[in-house]
Amino acid sequence: MPGALRRVAMKKQVMHYLWLILLSVSAGVAGQTALKLGVSQPGAENAAANLASLLTMIVRSPLVLLGLVLYGVGALAWIAVLTKLDLSVAYPFLALNFVLVALTSKLVLGESVPLLRWVGIAVICVGILVVSRSNP
């Protein structure tokens, strides 16, 4: 297939499966957030002392369990993406995780996100644009 036709076909594929990419990314971000909220509960700080206490904390924390389920949803969506798109085309979209985790950390968790980190995130966004416009 000539290069121009291949690019058009790949862009159509990306647009067709963009919802799966976004599901994977958003489930991952929501999963990270739920995990952080779960391990931030009182008493959870000692859970990493040994494997038994860590496993106990996991099964007793609805937020940690929710985070793991969301990760599972994200993984299933990502596997579906990989069955349809080239890895080199799909993978750069995962960089959106950096952007959305920083926003969620700031807005939902109330974490401080320094200016230099936002600059790095802007560079990542530019990189996503460059990669998405590159030839296959």
C-alpha cells in the first residue's frame, strides 16, 4: 500500500478506536487515583511492612480494590487497542496518563504540582502531537 494511503488508513483506524484508547487511559488514571485514596486511609501506612499486611490492606480497602478493577478495565481496553492498531501508533497516547494524573493529583487529591513539572507535561503534549502527525 502506498505511503499516503497507509497514512490515511491508519488515521481512520486511530479515530475509529480512539474511544478504546481513551477508555484505557481514563481507567488507568481513575485506578491510580482510587489506589492513592485507598492507601491514604488511616492505618494503611503500615501495610507495606510485609506481604501479609499488604494483602490484608488490599482486600479490606474498597478503594484499593476499585483501583485494581479499574486497572483491569484499562488493560482489557488496551489489549483491544493493540489488536487493531500498530503499537508505535497507539503507545504514544499513553503519555496522556502523565497529563491526566497531574491534573487529577492537583484537582482531586489537592497535591502540589510544581511549575517545572507542568513544563515537562507541556513538552509531553507537544511530543504526542509530533508523534501523532508522523508518517507510519
